Amino acid sequence: MRRRVVVTGVGAITPLAETAEGTWQRLLAGESGAGPIERWDPADWPVRIAAEVKSDPALPWLDAKEARNVARFARFAIVAAAQAIDDAGLGEGAYDSARSGVMIGTGAGGMDLIAEMTRTLDARGYRRVSPHFMTTFPHNMGSYHVAQAFRLYGPNATVSTACATGAQAIGDAAEEIRRGNADLMVAGGAEHAVHPLFVASFIVQKATSTRNDDPARASRPFDAARDGFVIGEGAGVVVLEELEHARARGARIYAELLGYATSNDGFHPIAPEPEGRGAAQAITNALADAGLGPEHIDYVNAHAASTPLGDAAETAALKLALGEEHARRVAISSSKSMLGHGMGSAGSVETIATILSIRDAIVHPTINQETSDPACDLDYVPNEARPLQVRAALKNSFGLGGQNACLVLGKWEGS
């Protein structure tokens, strides 16, 4: 029999709150984390809004000297991981370090530090480049710092699949447990995305909303008036355990990770395959992995970034994968309507929202649903949270380069 994987801890730092529970309560209330950019001055740029993490989190788990040389994305990862580990009740001696691993993903890593050191090199010469640079900006440093801080010496890797990163990191971590390589994995995604270079790159692609005068209403997935996404950032991390490992220590179980799959559109570096075939393949394969049919799905936490092409393609994908009749019965909502698009962190934060939907028997709304779009004609839980017994849910994450990742999460029934 295949080893079963359950979720026993969650942690997050997001534009809405510095904890997973705080984020969840604000999602249920339909509150937006978007606002004018504060960390730097976008001046007269056509996009001057984002969903920022306002704080600079402290790192008491690290030596003070080492903590000074941790990239912002990795700081987010450590904070979210610490929350998840504490939430799972994993105190001193509660786990075998050699059988416990880390899978933290990021889309851009320390891109902000690359930009900073490039300016330093150009202006002041090679001698002024920081000796810590090569151990600060790389994508894998989030996984390293989490492993080092919490003595997690088992399987360790870094996922970087653009906007699918967070969900894929969780799925890949579950596979390590299924294969018997680990009994416990700390997994998720982290991103520092509200940086001038990041924002500028999406402006020139015309991918971001220009609703500078009304940032709370700028992210509007599935709405006919959507004009692009709002850039977000943060981190979401979960603790995954093999079922019997969790039971043996009396852990509280949030949900079971039932299925996982990935695919690639192979269509375009930015635009989704318009009929949703690549995304539908990931959904279908994740359901097969879970041993479930489409009729078992009660809720979909959609990728739904608020782009004209992407939201329509995801709607088409859900109809293909679930069948149009069942797709019309399923509750679907977009966390990005409130969190913005957290890039490499999005899939993991949204997975946590899905897990808490299962726990609390309620799903958060898609805010700013005001004008119907014939290409987006399913039930997107408009503007108000909805009580719902969620037995099984899909979490979709789709990224640049045609990356698709899908998780199937189920209610833990205690058997």
C-alpha cells in the first residue's frame, strides 16, 4: 500500500497578515491586501500598486551575524516554516532529523540582491562585491536556511517553476514521503516580488492592473473588467507527515494530500493554451493519482490571477477535466483577488487556504465579482464567504513557461 501523506502544520506571512490563521480570517472577510507601493517610490510608473508584506521579519532562530545575510525571500520562508513547525507541535526531539526534509520553492530567489550587487560592481568595482553574495541570492538558500535552523537533514531540494512553484514544492515533498525517503517534510514557497525590476518586467508585458486609484478593486479574477494581476509576495509553508508517523505522536491532522500531478502546456512562454488542455491534463492526472472522480470534488481553489487569457483558459480547463455539468456545480474561488499574485509563494499560501476551507467547512469569496464574462461562467463564490462541507478539493497553480501543478486535498476522516 502507498504511504499516505497528511498535513499537520501550516504557516504563512502574507500581505494580509503575518500568520496563516490571520491571513485566513481576512480572506473569509473578503479583505484586500493591495495598496500603493511603500517600500520604494514608483514615481510616475503606470503601475504603482502591489500587495506587499510590510514588515522586515526578525529571525531569532539564526545566529545574529548569519541572520544579517539572509535574502528577503528566505526570511519569509524561515518565518513561515517556524510557524508551521510550531503549529504541528514539533518541539525538541519530536522528529528524527535524518528522516525530515525541506522542499522550499521560489520563482525569483534573491533577484533583488543580484540587482543591488550589479549596481555595486558597475559603480565601485569588483572589490566592493559582498563576500556573502554567493550564499545569499541563490534560490536554494531558502531550503538551506530552513534545514539549518530546524535541524532537518533529510531530503532537500528547491522547486522553481514560476507561479506553479508553491504547489509543486508541496507535491514533490509529498512524493518524498510516499517513496519512503522521509517521514516528515517542511514544504512550500517564498517570494520577495515587490521590487522595481520585478514590477517593471510585468509592466512592459502589460500583465499587471493599472487601477492605481482603487487598488483594493484591482485584482478581479473572472470578472469581465479584469485588466491584469496585482503583484504580491510572502510565503506559505506546510508540515507534511506520513500518516502513521503523525498518528504515533498524536498529531492534529488538518487534511490528507490525496493526489498530485504536473504538466506543461508547451504552447507559449507567457500565454496559456487557450483551450486549457495542459491545465486539464494536470487536474485529470491529479484526480487519478488520488483515486477520485471529478464528481468527488466540492471546491476548487483556482489559480485565477485576474488576467484576461488566464482566467478564461482555467475555466475551460475545469470544464474539460471535471465535465461541464459538474464544473458548474463546484464552488470555485480565487485567493489572488485579495492576496495579489505571490508568484512562487502563491500556490503554497493558497494551498493553506484550501486546507483551512476543509477544516472549517467554509470557502472564502472571490472579491470584485461585479460583471459577468461569457468566457468565465462558473460559480466563483462572488464577494461573500460560503459555508460548504469540503470533502475533497483541487488546488490549481499555473505558471509562466506553461507550468501546471495540481494538488488534491481531502478531509481527514480518521481511518
